[in-house]
Amino acid sequence: MKKYIIICLLAIIPFTWGCEDDFLTTTPDDQLTVEAFYRNVTDAEAALATVYAQIGAGDRWNVTEVNFVVEHFRSDMCMPGPDRYADWTAISTFTNTAGNSRSTTYWWDAYRGLNHANQVIEKVGEMTDDKITPEERAHIVAEAKFLRGFLHFRVLNNWDQVILQDAAPTSEEDLAKPLSDRAAVWALVEQDFKDAAAVLPASYDNSNVGRATRGAAIGYLGKAYLHQAKFTEAAAELKKLVVDGVGSYELVSNFMSNFDGSNENNKESVFEIQYSSVRSNGRHIGHVTGKFTSAPETGGWGNIEATQNMVSEFKSEGMIANTGKYDSRLYATLFFDDADVDVFGQSFEDVFGTGSDRAIYRKFTLSDIAESDNAAWYSSQNVPVMRYADVLLMYAEALNETGTADAAKPFIDEVRQRADMPALPAGLSKDDMRNRIMHERAVELAYEGHRFFDLRRWGTSILENKMQNSGKPGADNFNLSSHAFFPIPEAETNTNGAL
């Protein structure tokens, strides 16, 4: 949605619990209650904004110090940089416990968002036609269902044992819920995305760009199927975006423009989390990803770096790009020791020293902005969480698993063409194509939060092999039974009587 609308994200709708009315339990006239809040479409939109707030972490520090840490630091291709906290390092080196503050905050943010989403679904759904039009009501409920599916999807990706949140609590007893069957949670995720896709528009006018669309709901439904190895269903959904043209998505010509804030909500964006530079009256709706990603040598904090394993993955096909160099995505994704690497007008050696083996992320950096510019550390840059390139690669994977490698080939070639890479050879076997898809997802989607989850869904042997041979500090600590998922946070087990 338009960035200034996100100012509403700080509005929090309180839960109240009712009891039998008498003269001692009347509702105070000077306090906001759920029953008194939902008066019109403006109130309904404000409530919906609180759900959007939670998918964006709701705090400028948590965007990177929680979300990026949780979604990236377990990967074989990411590790903490020179400036790190102990609980970040624990996640990266697989020494984390159930008390880890980052995974705990991620869990609470997700479930706080789920509670807000359920309240919107229920309370807006109950609003009468004199308060809101049927079209407005259906649309807001559909958006809330998309966000509920999105948040449950996040939880399922990170925890093996999860709690289904399909209703807002109405009593204190409702706050304690037992663990749920994963299949039941997946079923609700699927249904939420289906319900959203049936109502949401394919696009919005400029004042509402960034809200969940039909294409986003379809894309995430396809992704949910893929994560459950339901390849036939995944192919059917993703075909709607790739072949049938829902959303009219295309790859943008400039790969890097997806990540530097110069081309937000573009034709490649299926869903991206919106941020704003507005800071008046104590509001903080931006984040610090530029500083988090950048090395100290380029004005950043040095919080995260890439492993040499990532550099090797990019170089694995050799210098076969039509530029005469390596895959062009390598130069857009990383600063690494190479004569052709440009670090904002300087050579790699000039910035990082002769013989340095460090690999620094270029994605999400703002190092070309003057340090005196406040935006250099407080960013309004959106974070894309699903791009059309991801959709093309998912569709290719689903086709390969349900049909033939040749059926998948054109969609991989489309992604490779933008990277100046040659088309794949014809006649590949299904196994060979599967390996090619794994490589393409690694280099196309590097540092976008997909890698660890891709490895796990491709099979425990693949995950275990990649993690233990990543070469990053702590790789030897990886244990499949302990580290494929996070443990349920201690804060949950200590306060939830149903556990």
C-alpha cells in the first residue's frame, strides 16, 4: 500500500474479554474496545494495517536483526560479519537454544500478527452494510486471510512444531493452545490463499500499490504446494501467473534495481514488504538493512557476509556469460576479489585490501549514498519477498517433477537470459534438470531468505551435505535432528499451559 498509509501500522487494536454485565462490569466510555472500534471502513483499514506491520517486523531494528538473522544465518551461504551479537552467531554456528532471543522474537511477531489477522477476519466480517460496503468488507477480509496464510507459512518454515491460530482469543483460556498437526496448518494456509485469490484484484491504483494481490495469493499458494512436494498442484497454480498472465508479471531488465530502492513495486514484484522514511512524531517505519549489509569499509556495520561457498556456486559454470565474465548476477550480488568488481567506483583491492578472501553482499546495500545522508542508515527501501523470477523457477521445478526436463527448460532459460547466461542444453534428464534448478535458485535468489528452506525441502541428505560442507565457522555443529528447525521458544513453553 502507499507508503504513507503504513503510518497506520503503529495502531494496535486491544483484545478485551467480556463477562456478564452488571453495574460493576460496565464498559468504560473513555477506553477503546474491540466492540466500539469497528465503526467504518477507515477503522477496518487501520486494523488491517496492524497485520501488515507484523510481517514487516514492526520495528526498524527487527527487520534485519531478527528477520534477516532468522531467515539467512542458517544458510550455507551466509555468516555473521565482524560486528555480530552472540545470539546471531549461535544461529549461524548451530549452537542456538530454545532461549535464543532472535528466533523467539520472530515467533512472537508471527503470532502477534496472526492474532491481529484473526481479529480483522472476524470483526470486519461481522460489520454490517451500514458501516462498510460488501465489496470493502470482502476485500479487507481477503487481505487479512492472505496475511494469515503468509504468517503461518513463515512459522511452518521455521518450526517443525507449531500452533494453529485460526481464531482470535475471546477469553484468557484461549491464550493457551496445544501444538497442532502440521497438515492441519498447511490446510488452512492453502485455504487462506485460495480465499484471498478469489477476491483480491490483480493490481491496484497508485495510491494502493503494495497491498496483497491475486497474483501474490496464487504465487504463495503455489509455493505452499511446492514446500509440501505437491508438484501437480503447484504447477497448476503457478501456470496462472506464468502462462495465463494473471498479474502481467515480467522480469525487469536491471536485476540490481530489485534491491537498491530504485525500482520498487515493479513489474517483477509479486509481493514486497513496504517501508517508509517517515519519522515524525516518533514513528519508525523504515529499517537499517543498508547498514546491516554493508561492510565497515563501505560505511556499514559489517553484520553479515557471504561464504566462499556462495562465490564458488556462482563461479561453478565458469566464465561463459556473453559478457565474457562469470554469471552477471555474481557482480550484482557480491563484492569479491576480482579485477572486474566495482565497489561503487573503486576496485575490490582498494577497498578491502590485496588478497582479501571476504565476500560482501551488494544486494540491499546503500553504500553509494553519502554517509551524511540520513537515508544511508535509515532506509525506506522495500524488501521483495516474492519475485517473478522465483515464480518462474518454482514453475520449472514443478514441471520437471511432474513431466519432463524439456518442459521446464524455457522458464529457466528466461531467468538465465537476463543474467547474460546461455540457455541450458536440450535433452537433460530429470535429475540433471533438478540439479540445474537447484543451482539457479541458489544464484538468482541469493540473500533473499529462500536458501535454507529450499535445501530442507529438497531432502535431508541434501541439507545435511550442504550445511556440513559449507566451510563456514560452526558448520561441523550442524545436526539434522536438532537444527533442521528451530526449537519452540522457551518463552512459549514457559507461559503456555497447554504445552
